[in-house]
Amino acid sequence: MYVKCKKLESARRIFDALVEKDIISWNTMIAGYAKVGELDLAHTFFDHMPRRNLFSWNSLISGYSQKGDYMMVMSLFNCMVLNNVRPDSVTMAILVHAAAEIGGLEQGKLIHSLVVRMQMKVDAFMGSALIDMYCKCGSIERAFMVFRGLTEKDVNVWTTMITGFAFHGHGNKALELFSEMQRDVMPNDVTWRLAEAEEVVDKMPMKPSRSIWGSIVGACRAHGNMELAERALTELLKLEPDGSAL
């Protein structure tokens, strides 16, 4: 509880007072310091603990990922493998994210192949991470292959792929996938994502077409988002002032 409340000084005093420190105690301190960005302390505890497990490695790797030190993430993973610690889906998702942030397509492909070789289940969480990585590394085709290969798709998976198409200038494909999502995803989830759809449109490198704004108008009408519908209609009328789009 102390660590979760970020009362790390109190937690440290309790830890120091323990006669016998088990692996849970060590991991609690590492995870606590890593979560608040105190990576020097987290790493010190990690280096001094007598025995490590997967949670120890994941906590430290996650901390460096949150800090944006992706080279250290990769370095720790290499050490982890050399220490014969088998990574899990959490580890691999962090590595995929790191590859995405540094634009390392070859590293990302290598990590993906490792996921396949280890026969890890590519669930919605892992799938979304892989799609995001391939999109950010400029391989939209591989991203779409991952998307189509997923048997489990949540709204994050759909949104990540739609965003990838939009950012790479594939407006029509983004539109098609957005329409497909409306058919396949629960209505409440679509409603929740409409604001994100607006953000995607705002950040698209090309000017949104009438078909994209028209699709958003239709989705807003269907799911009751009148505020966004009004904005989309305004943009649509700018493109077709005679009102023929309506």
C-alpha cells in the first residue's frame, strides 16, 4: 500500500527493517521506484537483489520504457535472454513499443518473429502493439497483415489500424475500416471512439475528403454524438456548399 501511494520513503524504511527480505519485497521496491521514474534507485535494488524473476525484469524494463530510454529497454532484454529468463507477452509488448518509438523496423520484425517462434498468443493487446509498431516504422502493409490475422479485435486494435491508414495518406482505406468497425464493434465503444476519430482527422497529413466527413456524420447520427456531427456537417458543407452531400 505504501508503494502504491508513492510513500516510498516509508516503504524503504519498512524494507530496510525486514530481517529476511523475500523476492516479493525486492520486487515491490523495484516496481515502486520504476513507476515514479526513480530508475537509478530501481536499478540499484535490481542489481543488489539475490534472486530475480520475470516480474523483476519486466518492472525495470517497463520503467525505462515509460522514461523513453528505449536503448536501455533493448539492452536489458538482451541481458534477460543471456540470463535464460523467458519473456512473456508483457515483455514483448514493451519491446514492440520500444521498436515503434525508435523507428526500428528491423528490430520490430525480429521481435515479432520471436513472438511467433515462442508460440505466444497474439491477443488484442499484443496485436495493437504490433500494428502500431509497423505503422510508425512505415510498413503499413505488414501492419494490415497483422490486423487481418487477428482473431481477437477490440476497439483499440481497430483504432490503431484506422489511425495508421490515415497518417500514411490512405484516407479511403481508413474510411472503409471505420465503416467496418461500426458494424463489428459494440455501439458504446464506437460512441466512445468518435472523439478520437475527430482527432485522427485533424492530424491527417492530407485534407479530409467529403467521404471521410460524410462517414463521420453518419456515425455521429447513428450513435447520438450531435456536437461532432455538427462540426462534421460544417466541414462537409465547406466542401459541397450546395448541400448535395446531404
